[in-house]
Amino acid sequence: MAYVVTDACTKDFVCVAECTTAAIAPTADDAKAGTVSQVYINPDECIDCGTCVSVCAQNAIYAEDELPADKAHFAEANKAYFN
Ligand code: SF4
């Protein structure tokens, strides 16, 4: 399992800075930062610590198995960003 960022993300990059495994991208200084509408979590790097959830003011991040039905497709979107 991994955590998943959804479209409620406003790209404040707070979670990116707090993630100890650098699982969230792009970073604020990445050239891609201006081209995406949200940040994404790499499921292969996420260790399910939950820190990103606790720092997200928008409540945009869910455990994959707790995603609302209308946001279930974001699990694949997060994974796809890193492929
Ligand atoms: S749950 Fe932890 S490891 Fe996974 S993306 Fe969030 S802060 Fe990073």
C-alpha cells in the first residue's frame, strides 16, 4: 500500500519537504513543478508513515485503501507520474 495525493492538492510543497523518503514529487525547485496541477507520491518509495497526511492543510492525501470512490483513479495517476 501507499499514500495517494488527489486533486485537492494546491502544490504548497509542504508534504514534499516533510517526506523522509523523498517519495513525493515534483519538488518546488524541479522544472516540472510549474507544469503539473498537483504533486504525486511514488508508491515504490512510500513507507506508509502518514506524515504527509498530517501536514496537508487541504486534506488531499489518503491511504490508498481509504480513497473515496470518486478519487480512486488517483492511485494510478500517482504511480503513472513516476513511470
Ligand atoms: S506516507 Fe510517509 S513516506 Fe509515504 S509519501 Fe507520505 S510522508 Fe512520504
